Amino acid sequence: MRKHTLVALMQDRPGVLTRAVSMFRRRGFNIESLAVGHTETPGVSRMTLVVESETVEQVVKQLYRLIEVLKVSDVTFDPTVEREMALVKVHATSTTRSEIVSLAQIFDAKIVDVGTSSLIVEMTGAPGKVENFLEVIRPFGIKEMMRTGRIAMVRGSRTHQASDYIDVEENGHIAAALN
């Protein structure tokens, strides 16, 4: 199955994310990654998700059936900037600590916590770079790990601005969806 990266703009209302995820579950689509956050427009959220599907068109159609969804784009084959973050608690002894710090520097990762027997490393980058860092750091012993979902934005002047798809009243509230 092919992995597709989708970007959806949706109204920021209670229950929207639950309905979107339930729709994927009911149709048997596997969500590999999901990240949701605010956009430049108050009241609008941006969801980036990576799904495994042979027919992504069906996923897009189903998302549009949700009233709060304003715009959905498959950016799989577009030139994009993609990022992911991982927090990794690594087993660190007095003999391995400097090697872990050196590896973190090579990958532009940050040491965000130092314990007596561990280090917490923050790694942010393209998903492949995060994966490579994890492979290199794994032999030291990963105690805990948390990865965010992938976020993506199309390169260049093409935008997915919320204001392109909605009317915003003077007070910043959404007046109406334009679909």
C-alpha cells in the first residue's frame, strides 16, 4: 500500500478530530501519523496526516463529507517541507555520555535534560532524518521515546491559507465556509 500525506483545513470545533479519525477507522484506513494545530486564522485548524491507502481519493471524499472540513489536499507528490519531532530518553553512563552528545550535535539535536543515568534528546527534522537519528542512538538503550506526527507545507508560493477558503468576520470569527 502507498502512503499519502494529506493536509486538511477544518473549523476548530469540539468533536471534529474525533469524527475525522472515526471515519478513517470505520473504513479501515491505517493512520501512520496525525498532527493537528492552529493556523494563521483564528478558529481554523490544520491537520496533517499520513495514511496508507491505494485509493486516496476515497479518503479525500470522505473528509469533505464532514461539515467542518474546509479544504483537503493530497501533497504526497508535491515539493514539501516536512518535519517531525522526537523526544528520546537515552541510557547514558559516564563513558557513553560524550558520544551521545556528539551524535546529537551531528544531527542538530538538542540535549534538553541531563539525569544521572540518562539524557533526553530533542530531535527535529525531516522524518527520514529523525528515523536515522533513532537508528544511531538505539544501541545506547532508549528508555522512553515520543514522536510527534509529521507536519507538511508545500514549498514555494502555493498556499493552503485558511483565509482562501472561509470568510472571517471583523472580530476574527468564521462567518461561513466557502467550499
